[in-house]
Amino acid sequence: MVQRDNLLPVAFGGVLISLVMMVALPFNVLVVGALATFLLGIFGSYFSGDAMGRVKSAVASTEIFAEQIPSQTTHDAADAIDMLESLQRAHEPLQGSRHEAERARLMLSLRRDHTWSSTHPRHRLLDALVGYQNYYERQLVELERFRGLYKHVSRKHKTLLDLHIQYSTKFDRVDEHLVLNQRLCDKIVQNALAYYQIPPQELKKHAFELASSGKRADKTSTSQALKHYVRDWSPSGANECAETFPALLGTLATLFPDRAERPAPLRVLLPGSGLNRLAHEVARLGGFQVTANEWSAHMNVAYRFLETFSGANASACHPFADTWSHHVTEDDMLRVIRFPEVPVDRAAVLLVEGDFTTVFHREASQYDVLLTYFFIDTARNLMTYLDTIATLLRPGGYWINLGPLLYGTGPLVQLSLEELVSVTETMGFTYLDTDEKYGPLTMPGRTVRGMRAVYSFDDKALTTSAYKAQFWVARKQ
């Protein structure tokens, strides 16, 4: 078997072969051929045959990859080379037993088995990839609906609108930016296919089965994931982080002032971590071993794409092009947002994908801190969340929470703040005093504090969504 360390030269040799053939083959096929060669070079040890055989097989598979890239979003040469370099960085194995062990667990959990259903991790992952793959298609339906509605405007009003603001061509301008977003989504999908070792044919088959069953790709989750690049990883989202992160990071620093002198780092777990900006900020404090956890495949796929970047502002999107309301100007609606604003150190944070209540079942009493940020109200069964928090914390460990109590559409339990505090005290938590700079006390005789927390993504919008988020620190007895 060929060692993986020896495969990169073979992979890049295949890339060069493809580029030399540029004069003879269509450009789309060349780019995806180079990509296919590179990917199979990385994962070649999983396939039979010698390394050169894998290169030949990859070149022969270019048509498969070409089918994954919509014709309206053709990538240019710079995009292709950037993507190849990013994939190389992203899929170089991280050293360290916990990263290696988690990767092995993840790949095992993604195997098809007798439990195959819409809730299977691989099924949910494929659903998410179809959502990214069909972003433009789903958004175009809405755009064409708006274009059709405009036809009902009178000729007089159309003349006025077109003369002064060229409204008729606005639909075309929006369309162009949705296409740019699809280019980003294509890159996210291609990275995910490589990272999760999913054959393109399998994704194509899943998309066909989804369409045949009358189901459509999830438009909302894909759009929201792109907007989370703004909230978590761009200067445009800094105002939202600035309102809440100081309470969490400042409290961690205060609770463990001697962490640099400890023989081992303190273990911190952040369930419901989204795109993991907070997790990375905790890691930057130093002295903490940070584990993040996220159930949403849409979020995890978006984060795995972030891990491919070694520098800041390496990618861009137009996150508000699919939202027509609350804009001051059209430029605001169509503006580009670059991300990530700081480099992403993928070695600093371990992402564990899966259900918080089950994926850590072997780690009882292993964590010094559970940090829940905009999380506990997402529970189907809040009591299961609380049990899991209590189980994972070591005796004397801390539960730090900040977020609203906005329960979903089908929760089994919906507790008021007072009820939640009372129940968790009965479970063995003691609520500690916190700094008054993190907001006024919410209830007399209790230490829970309330603070304003914006959650609206667009700092230039004419509307703002904000919560009176609840902040507390509780210690497990």
C-alpha cells in the first residue's frame, strides 16, 4: 500500500498534466479533472492499485466532477488553484490523539447501516450538501416570483421606476450576486465531498432521490449558514459578538487566573457551537483545551470550509442578496462580505459533530467548564440537556450560560427562568455571583443577569432582532 505522505507529489503531478492539456480539452473538465486528481491523491490509500493508477483513474473521472458544477457558475483558473491549495491544507492530518480519534469516530458514524433513515448522520449530511448545491436554483424560484409580480405594475409606474432607479434591471443584478453565492456554495460542497470522503455519484443519487420523493433542498438553512459567516467571522458581525463575548471570556479568565501554571489545560466544551468563533476565542485565551459540538450538518459543512483557510479574508459572499427587506440602499443589499476576519487555527479547537446528548456518552465528569451560548432553548427535551450538562461536568466544574429562552415549535418542556434555576439547583448546581458590569439582576434574590444580545446578522439593516439574554455561572457540587 502506498503511504499517504508520498501521494501529494503524485496528486500535483496529475494537476500539472491536466493543465498542460488545456489546449485540447474544455476548461471546465480540466479544472474539475485537476481537482479530482488532487482529491483522490489525498485519499488514495483508501483505494486499490498503485499511486499512478489512481491518478489515471482520477483523470478518467473528470466527467463525474464536472456534473457537480453548474454551468452558470464556471470557476476560473485562480479559483481552481486556490481551492486545490486550500484542500491540501485542510486534509493534512492534524497531529494529536484527540483529533485523530474524533476523525475516526466521525467517519465510523457516517457509515451506512441498518438504521438508515432521514435522521442518520450521513443522510443529514447529504441533505445539507444538496441544499448548498441547489442554493441558486432555490433562490431563483423566489426571484422569478418577484419578477412576475412586477409585471402587474402599471406602465406609468414602471416608466417612473425604470427612468429613475432602473428597477427592471434590479432583478438581473440580484441574479448575478446569487450566482456568485452559488460559486461559494460549490466550493463548500467540493470541500465537504473530500473531507467526508463522499463520492460525487452518491450525492448526485441522493439529490435525485430527494427530488423524486417530492422533497426540496433546505433553502433557509443554507442561507442562514452563509449569514453566519457574517455574524461569526467578519467585522460586520463584530457588534453582535462585542455585546456578549466579554461576559463569557472575562468570566473564564476570572475563574481560572492560574491556568497558565497548571500542569494540564482545563477542558472546556461548547455545545451548539455553530461556526465556532466563540470556541476559537476561548482557545485564544490560553490554558484551555477546547471542544466544540454542533448537530447541524449545514453549520458543520460551512465550518469545515473555514478550516481550509490559513489566512484572513480568504473568501467572500453576498449574504443579503437573497433578502429584499430592510435595506437602506441596493448597495447594502448586494454588498460583499469577506471572511474570515482572522486566521482559523483548526488545531486549536476540536469539533465533535453530532447530538450533544449522546455523542459524549463516554466522557462523564471529564469537563471543567460547559459553556452554553444561545443553546439551551434549542432542546427538544430541556431536561435531557440539563442531565447531560450535569453528567459531563466534573465535581466542582462550572456551567456558564448566556442566551434567551426562545423555545422551538415542539419542545417537550418549556421552563420559565425561575423554574429553570430552581430545577437545576435541585440537580446539584449552585449559582454564583457575577460581575455587575454584565447586566442587572433579572430576579430579586438570584444571581442571574440580563443583557442585550443582538442576533440579526446585518449591521446595516433597518431592523434589529435582540434578546434580553440571560447570563449565569453555576457550579456543580
